[in-house]
Amino acid sequence: MCAQLISTQPYKGTRDFYPDDMRLRNWFFGKIRSALELASYEEYNGPMLESLDMYIAKSGEEIATKQTYNFADRGGRMVAIRPEMTPSVARIVAAKLGELNYPLKWFSIPNMYRYERPQHGRLREFWQLNVDIFGCDTYEADLDVIESAISVMRSFGADETMFKVRINNRRFFNDVIAAVCNTGAEGAKKVSKVVDRKGKVERESYEKDLFELGLNAEQIAKIDALYTMNVHEATALCPDSVGSQELVSLFEMLERTGLDKYCVFDFGIIRGLDYYTGTVFEVFDEAPENNRAMFGGGRYDNLVGMFAKNAKISGVGYGMGDVTLEDFLRTHDLIPDIYKSGVKVLVTRFDDVPYEKYLELAQSLRELGVTASVYVGSRKFGKQIDYAVKGHYSHVLIMGASEAESGTVKVKNLETREESTLALSELAGFFK
């Protein structure tokens, strides 16, 4: 009896990346890197394993233990595979607090693992772009980070009809809710949890949750009115709020730079994580078939203090997952034909020519900067051509015994089907 075969499926919530998948992923990671490096953001990274205590301190024990892959290592230390990058980068900054040149403009594209139910746009293993600025307390850092998100989207050809950056401010939210509901900071925090779920529950459930917090119908109506206001109308309700002033400054500069066409004030944007303290934003896909938040972030002024006593290094940033980005690009048909771009040459083989001749030919092409490979395996010419077509090669080189003797080679363009006979000395000029 044969042993039971092991499944070929990857672990639930993870993906296999075949060469074509890697080509796509490397393409959009390359676009992201180029856009951010043009704006002087620098790339960093950190370890895949971190202390579980770090995530417990940030998110609480229940969330940290249930949403991470965690285990005791051989030394008895509780470690977790990173589910996000923000605590790691805060730790990295704190480790060299006095040595770094502020403000820091950093980014990374690490892979993460999060133990949760896989669903549309959300997997257990994913890659996430993280963009952060540390060491700037004013709205300029918020603006720079939001501008970087817009630049990344635009680098793929996206315009203002395809996505919107929805912006709010946690300080402003707390002050307005405190005024409307006659409550303190803790009461405002509880209301924020309900508002954050507003788009995910039925209206009846939303109102029920607010009533249970002690709000009445008039107060709920006042909150509802805020959802339809623009930034100037909303901030006029609480002009002395620090968050209100931050919002006004941010939107005035968005308007003056023309970036306001990508942005809108949205009182319903809260970002559920408690460490956000100021500006918060989410980037939404505007396509009806994929109308959802793709990614977001905000200001988290107190996070570095988890690692360094009396550290007062402010931070603002966002995270963008590769799954939602790919969904967006496919929805808006923004992925070009990346499989046939550039020159890629297959050197075909015949039995009557020494193998080293073909190897020398391929090496000479590589020295010119041309991607080239010698076919390995069956020497049937039809099979070699079929391999070249399926492998997205742009050209094949054909050198039989007569060509090798005369110092020539045939070059066939697989797209146009044109064939040329060239002296070996002419190859450099041909591919240049």
C-alpha cells in the first residue's frame, strides 16, 4: 500500500509564487521603491521574530496572543512571527535614539504573518509596505506621508477617479465627541470604537451600541451630521481643538499644492488602534466592484516611549498590503504586459556544434548586458522554439555547423517572426 501523498496546497492563507507571480510582485515592489526613493525615503528592515511581549505591550495580551503565530523558543522565551512592522520600527529607532539624523524618512517592504481568517484582500501571510517619518511634530510630516502614498498610487498610473485618501484627526474626533456627548476621554474612546465599526454593521446595531453608551437620539443626530460635513464646517464646531487646527493646516496645504483632488475629510475614519493620536487616514478604492479601504495609517506620537524612557520622538506613517494593492491594480487594469518587456535571448543548440561554442555565445551576450540562456535538454529544434515562446523570450539565436564555420548566427525575432543572418561581430550592434 502506498503511503498517503502530502498535499500540494500551501498552508491556509499563504501563497506559492511561481516565476510569473514573482515577476509581477517584483515589478510593483520596484515601482514602490522608485517612487519613495525619489522623495528621499530610505529602506530599512528588521527581524522576522520579535518578543511577544512587544506586541502585548502595544495591543494587549488577548489580541497579541490570538492574532500572532507565537511559541516558546528553546531558551523558554516567548517569541512571535511579526504581524506588523510599526512596533519593530519604533524599537529600531529607540535602540539608536541619539545617533540618528531626524527627521527620519524610512520605508520597508517586509513579509508578515497574522493568524486570522483568510478573506478577500486579507491573508495570513502578506507583504506590507511601511512608510514612516520620525522626529517631526507638525502637520508637515503628515502631509509628506500622505503625499508619498499618493505618489505611490500615481506611479502605477492611478488618478483621482480611482482612489481617495479619507482623512480625519483623533484629537479632533475626541474633542468633538466630548463636546457633543458631554463625556471625557474614556467615553470618547468608547464612542470611537462604535464609529469605527459603523460601515461594517447594520444601522440598528450601530444606534443600539451608542444608546448603550448613554447617548440619546439628539446626540446621535449631531454625530450623523458630521459625516456629511467638509473639513471647514466640521472644524468650525471645535475651533480651539489642537486636532482641529492640525486638520485646517493640513487641508489648506493640500489645497495649495493641488493634492486636495485626491483627498477628502471623513469623520468616520478612526483607525481602531489605540496608539493613533493625531491625523489618521485611509486610502479607498473608488471602483464600485472593489469599493473598500485598501490601506491607511496616521500619527502615533507615543510609541517609541515603549522602549526608551522619556523618549519624545513623534511618528507618522502607514502600511499598504500587497494583496489589496494587487486587487486595486487588476480592478483598474493598471498592470502592463510585464512578461514580454525587454530583450531575452535563447541560444538554441544542435548536435554538430560543440556545447562550449553556445556557452561562449551566451556569455558574450551577457557581457553586453543582454539576458541570455543556452537551451538545456532535448535538442529537437521545434521543442526549443516552443520553450522560447512559452518562456517569453524575445529572440532565439540559431547556430548550426555551417553558421559556426562561417562565423555567423541567425537571429529570429519571436514577435515579428523576422529572421536575420549576422556576423558574430555584429551582434553587439544588433542588440544595442
